[in-house]
Amino acid sequence: MSALFALALAQAATAQSCIGGLCDAERLRPFLEKLSTARGAPEPVRILQIGDSHTAGDQITGSWRTALQARYGRAGRGALPPGRPYAGYLTRDITAGQSMGWSVNGIFGAAYSSSSNIRLGLSGYSLTSEQPGATLTLSADSGRTFDRLTVCALSGPGQGSLQLSLGAAVVSWSLAGAEAGSRCRTLDGNGEATIASATVIGGPVTITSWSTERQSGGGVILSNLGTVGAQFMHFGRTDDRVVATELAAYRPDLIVVAYGTNEAFRPGFSASVYEASLRSDLTRLRRLAPGVPMLLVVAPDSATKLPALQTGESGTSSPCAGSGEWRPTAALSSVQAIQRRQAKAFGIAYWDWGQRMGGRCVADGWTQGTSPLMRGDHVHFTSRGGAEIARLLQADLDAAMTRIVGTAPSVDPATAYPTTAR
């Protein structure tokens, strides 16, 4: 076999394994099969995404949630960090409130402390209070309702108690125990509610995450659990027992892993160190969520004006045509290649975000015009850009569903693919 023929076969195999930007979609078959019958099903389809600011900001996940729920039904807002864990924290479809008397811990940024012994879960944040009456609230927006509240908190010796309320339903919940651990408590309401709360009865209590759902009618839940500035390795600061307890409570049908931008902007980036870290992080997540389909999202295109980030171990990043000082970081292409390679090695699906945007150097064009798709930092997306990314992702999932499940989704373009944030 000639080298050229072998290369052609390899390229054909790669093309066949990808649907748009979605590669190895067969790995998502259990999720796609459940999604195809989500409307009116006994249980909702639950998607849980962990990631960086692209996830935390909810521009992309929020538009994706809107599209999915317009088609398959709204099953609730899903899991969230407790309270308001950082300045500028935004949510869509729900408003989070927090009284005085809470302290925050997190896996990264100002909330992180290497000396803290607070164990953290999926949300990457926890809130702790010893003040009786300290309260966290969740209020549904725009006529939305929910009838199930789940709260996850640390348990063990010396732990206090909470009062949970969902509409008119109220329960007291003790977190005391013989051994340090984690518990989740689900409260079902007597009907549709628009507000839920968790109030300290006696401290200390530490809440690691909470969730609202609607129990009937199937539908879709998309939980976005992101930490601004984080890399996937920072998710390693979460506690195995807490994460496992929360996964058992939230029961995701798909876990989306969406890191890579901050890795590509890391000074002194080392490809070998990152690849080893990614292998370790994926190994741990698979161990904690055995059998759950995963989708690895490859880092999007982005750019920088900083010369120190335009040069790295692989050389200097070549300039983009007509973009002046802006060019991708030297590490970005390595991060993307490693993510693709490790997704293949782990046998999980991946979505090639950067390629689906249009490839290298497209970020500069996305910042242009009167309604840009990206902000001026060439990293983050506007509401319009977030909606476009969500549209591209869902279009690829639709095509995969048609090919793998044999079900062509019925799409109303006016509602299923919003072009602006709602």
C-alpha cells in the first residue's frame, strides 16, 4: 500500500467519524436515544457541563438550554453553585439570592485557599455559615416553575442543620454524623413553586450545590457548572466523595467537559505536562461517573496581543491575515491537538469547537461589525456569539441523532435555534 493511499484512507476514516464538528458520535448513542424521546418521557434528560468562564457565563449553555427545552420541554434549571459565589455571577431562567453570613470557598481564583479544609463538589464552590437564619434562595424567572429541590451539603461530626423550603413544603435536615461525608436531600413540593430556600437552623453548615427540577413531562435539564479562569486540572481540587454523592443525586445522562482556553493562555505551557494532566483528569472523571457518556469540547479559537504568549515551546505563532497584533497563543494548537488525541484514546466523543467556528484566526473576524460574535478580548463570546455556538453544536447533535438513532428531529427554526439570548 502506497503512503499516499494509506493517507487517503486515514483521512476518509477521520471524515466518516465526524459529523460536522462532532467526532466519534457513536459514543453518545445512549444519550441520543434518550434525547430523541425526551418530550413526555417519565424522566428528564440531564446534561451536566463542567468548564471555565465559557461555561460559567451561560451565554453558550443558556442558548443551548433554550433550544433543547423549546423542542423537548423544560424540566427545570438543574444544578447550580450555592448562592452567589462570586461578583458578577449571572444565571438565566432563575435568580439566586444570598443573605449576609456566608463565606465562600472555590477551586480557583479569589475563593480558593490551599489552607482550607473545606471539601468541594461538582459546582467548584461551597458556601459555609454558622449564623442561624442565614439564607440562600432560588427564584424562577419569567413564569417558569419547579416542583423538586435537591440540596447537597457536607455532613459529619459537628455539622449543623438546615431548613429547606419549596413553596409551601418545609423540612428540617440534620447534617450531623459519625464520619465526615456528603449528603444530598431532595424535597418534592405539593405543586408548582417559584421559590426555594435553604436556611441555617444551627451551624456550621456547608452547601456544595443545589438543583431545581420539574418532575413530570420529561424534557431536558442542562446544568452549567463553570469556574472563571479555571483549567481542567483545577477540577482536581474537588473531593471524590462529594463529587460521587452529587453525581448519584443529579444522575446526568451526558457529561460535557469544556476546558482548554485557559490552558492555552498559561505562561510556560508544556505540552507533555498538559497531556499527562488531561489523561489523569479524564481517568478520574470516568472513575467517578462510570458508564456516563462524555463529550469533550475542544478549545475554541481565540487570540492575544501579548508577545509572551505568542511564543512558546513549539515556536512563535504565525500572524493572522489582516489582524494586526492579534494572533492565537503559541499553545492553542497544541491544546486542541492533545484534546482530540486524548478523546480518541479514552473512547469518548469530542466536538471540535475551534474548527466548527471556522478554524485558526477566525476569532478576529468574530469581533468585528456592529453586532460582533466575540468580545474585544478575542476570547469571550457575546450573547449573539453564544447563541451561534449553541446552534452549531445542536445542529451537529441533530445530524448525529439522524444517522445513529434514525430519528430526524422536528425543528421549528423560530424557536429551536434562537439567534439572540433569551
